Amino acid sequence: MQGLHLTADLHDCACPASLLRDSAALKDACVKFATGAGLTVVGEHFHTFADAGGVTGLVLLAESHLALHTWPELNAVTLDVYVCNFRDDNSGKAQALTNALVTLFAPKDVNRGSLLRGASAARPDPLTLEWLTPEIAHGFTTRRPPSVIRSPYQRIEWHDTKAMGRMLALDGAFMLSERDEFIYHECMVHVPALAHADPKRALVMGGGDGCVARELLKHGTIREIVVAELDPQMVATCREHLSDINAYSFEDPRVHIEIGDALDYLRNSTALFDIIVMDLTDPDDADSAPLYSTETYQLSRDRLSPDGVLTLHIGSAFFHPERFAIALRDLRAVFEEVHAYKAFMPTYGAEWGMACASMRTNPKALDEAEIAQRLAQRGIDDLRFYTPRVHASLFAWPGYAEKLGA
């Protein structure tokens, strides 16, 4: 009897206002999308309310149901899709149906939820899922519903999990967990910072959790770090919930927080940096996609010192091959030295790709002895993942990733 229950609350819908009152058009769309997703429609009923003009609709599926409710006066919609997975796994079909309906209503803000139904008594805790692709998800059991902050820019969630401790999610995507965040942040910072002979100034694009700044501060050469973060509520909530993890990095006098668009900061700055870290959300929407572009890479190159290094994450070569390949192609259109590396991240459910880009600094050129020497010179002796011996292994890719440009 196990099944998947998906919900979506849609706000500020940009679809024609008439659609939220048109029961016939909504019924046709729901039946069309359900059939297109491979689900079996066995009945439907849609009702328009005379007073407010909203619609309540139900599509009966052989696999279970789709329920829909519209509020024209609020420009809002709620969706509810449940499928049984007893004989076949219909999870991908449920996700496709939900995605099609979200696209139809074109909301400015979406609050998604997912729940595995019919779990046995041996696994009573709720499971929070993140979809790596429309067909593949991973997740974690949680002790209680998340603490939610809705900022003007994003939905910020704090989850309490048994396996990974506190977890931070933005718009439904896991960003970090207290148990494994050090893997990502040590790789994002120490690979480029140790490749540079004497890094003094660093820029963090995003980085509102403070963990990139924490790792940069371990380098005794660092004199200044600018954190260009769009969302002030992100900084505030991480100061409250994550200071024991980010080691109070935002309180260090070498760290300066610039609230605003990181791309605008690059455009308007005249400073030169030895390290630039793009610690941003994935390029999955209209707001974040422009940040992963040749314009951003060119602006970064112009703001780097001669030996300066840019580092960023580029997704999973296995799950996101197109994004991975495009990022490396665009970086190589701007920089002379571009080198991809990776580490497995349990929070992301994948081997996660990163890249260093520079006009003349090559992190692969460092051997174990040089790395050990620089770590010692800079007084760094508390790393939990990155070591001189690990360094070379980060750049060793399987064949399918090499074909993508790794």
C-alpha cells in the first residue's frame, strides 16, 4: 500500500485570471496532464463556487487521485497528488503531473511538500524528499515539521533529522547539513586557496551560511573577506541557528557582509581579489541561472588578481550532465586554466562537481609535499576531509565525466 503524496501551494499565479474560475478548462487540463504523465483517469468532478468564483476539482485515478482548489481572490492554487506504488512505482508520474500543473499556473512562489504513505511501523518518521531529477529523489527522515522562514527571495527551512542533524533547505532543495557540510566547504575553499601562493583578499558570492568564510579564515594570509549575499534573512537565520557550525565567522573583523545582488557587486567593484567563491544556489530558475554565465565569469576574471582563482560548484556529472558540460565549456571560454574536481556529498545524494578557474594558476600542479608545506605555513591543522593525499584524488574522474569535459 505504499504510495507518494505530493502537495503544492501556489502563490501569485501569473496565469490568466479567468483560468482560476473556469472549471471546464481546469478539468480538461488536469485530465490531459494526468494522461500525459502516464496515469489512468477513471472519473472527474469540478465545481465552481458562485460567491467567490473559485473551483474545487477532483480527478479519480486508477493509481489514486488529483485534487485541486483555486482562490481567484488570492491569486492562489493548492494541488494534491497521491499515487499508490503497490504494484508499480508511479512516483515519477506523480512528479510529472505536479510539475505540469505548476507550470500551467505559473506561480511566483511555490511551497512543495512530499510524504511517503503507508510506511510500516518500523519506519514511522516522516520522510522529506528532494528531487535530483524528475525521476530520481533522495531524502531524510525528520523528527518534526521544519521551521520555515519565508523571505522576499526564498523559502528557508530548518529540518531536524536523525541521520544528518540540522539541515538547511532553500526552496525545497537541501543546501547543507551539520554532519557533512565540511566536505563541500573544505573542497570549495582549500583547493583554490592553497593553489594561490599568498591569498590575502577573498570574495564570496552568496555564502550566507558563513561556512565558506569560516574555511577562508583558517588561512593565516587572509586579510579581508567580502560576503555578497542577496538575502539578509539568510544571514540572520544562520547567525541564529548555525553559529556553532560556521564558528561565528560573520563576527570576525576581517569579514564584511554586503547585502545585495552579487552580480551587481562584481559590476560595481573596482577591488581585486585573490579568491572568488561562487557559493550560490543551483541554476534551476530565472533568478539564479544568469549567475552561471560567461558574463559572470568575465566579471570575475576582471576582479581577480593575476594569480587569482575562481571556484564554483557545477552539479553532478551523473545526474546533471548538460549543466556540468555547459559550465566547463563557458568557463574555458573565459579562463586559461579550468579544472574540475569532485567529492561525494551525502546531503546532495550525489558525487558533486566543482571547478577552479584562473588565468594562470593550476591547482593540479601542486604535489603532496607542497600542499603539506602550505597547510603548515598557514597554521591549518583541523581539516576533516581535505588532506594533501586526498588532493590529487579529487581531480580523478570516471570516463563518462571526462567525456563531458572533466
